[in-house]
Amino acid sequence: MAQLTPMLRQATPVLAARGEGALLYDETGRRYLDFTAGIGVTSTGHCHPRVVEAAQRQVATLIHGQYTTVMHRPLLTLAERLGEVLPPELDSVFFLNSGSEAIEASLRLARHATGRPNVVVFHGGFHGRTMGAASMTTSGTKFRAGFSPLMGGVVVAPFPYAYRYGWDEQNATAFALRELDYILATLTAPAETAAFMVEPVLGEGGYVPANTAFMTGLRERADRHGILLILDEVQTGFGRTGEFWGYQHFGVRPDIIVTAKGLASGFPLSGIAAPRALMELAWPGSQGGTYGGNAVACAAAIATLDVIRDERLVDNSRVLGAALQAGLQKVAAGNPVIGDVRGLGLMVGSEFTAPDGQPDALTAQRAQQIAAERGLLLLMCGAWGNVVRMIPPLVVDAAQVEEATAIWADSVTAAQGDEVAAAQAG
């Protein structure tokens, strides 16, 4: 009898049977607050009625219309509707299945368009697990180890992770930009650099937001050297940060946007957006795929856009994200084991630090597990697994944020009690 690979490790012990909004229920009917949202995927919550209805209606008419063989209306409509939320100059879109695929498509486009071989990525970034995407991922060795040689042409520059460096944001940003200039002088000549690829908020790298000075510095250097600025909005897009796109916090102009996760409320769909003149520089045959732009996924994405607009979910993300972050900061103030709380919108991380300043993954993971036992589902991130992240669906309400914060406070206290008991027993 075949079984699932043993390498699929679950972050929680829950066997989910159904979901509704920000809630999951297991097979016994037990209720959980889902502050993972499928790693930021279920943007409109689990099984939003309008998304369900759109998908069911589409399933009954056309499930698969392969987009280099035939065209279908949901694909055309979604492309048009994305024009309402994309920057006006990014007027051409290409759809795929996963974030990794979209990242690789954006890199291929950048290399084709510029004729340059190299890409600069930023330390702590996560861009996917396929060969090219993993080669550009530096959030943890587990994503890139053991199948070398990796893709060439990737150069890593510092990200302004102020807490890790022990500096203020201004000094961390100045350092990151200064080192980027040094990299362009020593490792990848501007004339050989196709793109900068960056997440507006490091995801797997620890929920570390960029800032305006840093992003403006990237844009200025990209313009000066003819380098494309690719924004990986796979996790930060579709309202997650309290703006529709994460980059909007920083007032910069992207050349290419990569989107996935919250795009279709749980259906597999991703895409890249770029100016038509740039997209036309892709080589013939370089864009395509069997399942990309699936009709059912596109119908769900259209419904997702409707729900985000009609229910003002970007505003909800901004308002309740601020409330969540304030609540988590209050928990941190009473628990020195949490060294930093940070994020944007409904994308907030708590970083655990030992008294000697080292990452405290053990307490972080214990707190996350205790929270799951008490009905709150959370995920880990960060290079050392010492950051607990909260990513509730954008439909989360104030009462659920308050409940989650209370469970979290108790879980952090209990995790430290367990640690003391373990030490005493040892």
C-alpha cells in the first residue's frame, strides 16, 4: 500500500475536515483558529461562499482549456480585472500554477529582455524550491542543500534586517545599499546584471519588512544601470500587508511583479505582470504550460478580487493587522524571550531570543505547539526556526484577533514554564 512521503512534516497535528472563514475543524469537530491561512493562501478565508459558487459554476462548464490550444473567458476576464489593481504600466500578464514557476518565468523574462546573465537576490529571501528558484533562495539551507550544482548567475546582497545585525533601521539600510554597490563593483558588473529580485517583506526569512529608503535605493540603482526590479509578491500581494501590494508601502515602481498564494483563495494559480513592451522581449516558446491559467482557478481568482473589493479586505488587513501587532508587542513586553515583533498588515512575526542574544528556536517551537494544542494554528520561519508567524485570512475579525492574542500570551508563558521544568528535571 502506498503512503505519503515521510518527508512531509506537518507543523500542527490537525487533520482538517472542513474550513469556514478563519476557522478550521478537525474530524472530531474541534474548532481551531487558523492563523496560517495555508501559508497565506486562503486570503478570503476557507470556503468563502462567493469563491465556492464561482468555482462550482465553472466546473460545470469547462474545467481545463489549455491556454496555448484554446482560449477561455475566465482567463481573459481575470487578465482584464488584474488591470484594476496592477500599476497601469504593468499591462501584460502571464499565468502559471505555483509561485516557484512564476519566479522562474520572471527570471527568464529578465534575462531575455536584457541579454544579461546575472540576478541579485537579497539575503533571507525565499523564492521557491525548483532549481532556479531554490538557487535564488537564501532563507535557509534546507531549501537549497543536497542537489548542487545550483543555477549559476546568482549573487546575494544584504537585506536590512536591523534586529539581526543589532543596528537601527537607518544603519542597516545604509549598510545594505553600500554593500550592494560593492557587489556591483566586485561580483556582478551592472552590464551583466539582469535584475534585482526582492520580497517587500521577507517571508520564510523571518517576516522582516523592507523600508522606503532601501526600496528607493534599489529603484535608483536599477534605473541608473538598466537593471530590472522584480518584486516577489507571492506572499505579500493581494492585501496581505494592508496595501494591495506590499511594494505600495514604499512608493517604488516595479518592472515585474510576481504573484501567487492569495490570488485564487486556495486554487493553484500564479502569474507575472510586466509592461507589454517588456513582455514582448521574451523569446518565442518561453511562456506556456499545461495547467497554467486553469479555468476553475481563474474563476476563483475573479471571485477573490470581487470579495477583496466588496468586503474591503485590504482595509481590514491594515486595521486588524495593526491591532494584532499591538497585541503581540504587549505579549513581548511581558516576555523578554521575544526579542522583536514586526510585520506589515496581517503578516506579523515574533522572534524569540535567548538571554545571551542567540536565536531561541526551542522556546519558539514549544510556544507554537502549545498554541496548536489550545486551538490556535501558527507557523515557524526564520533561518533558525525561531520566528513564529501569524498570517490569518484577510476576513479575520476583531474578536478572533483578540482570542488569538490571548491564546498566544498563555502559550508563551507555558512554553517558558516547560523550559524551566525541563531544565530542573535535567
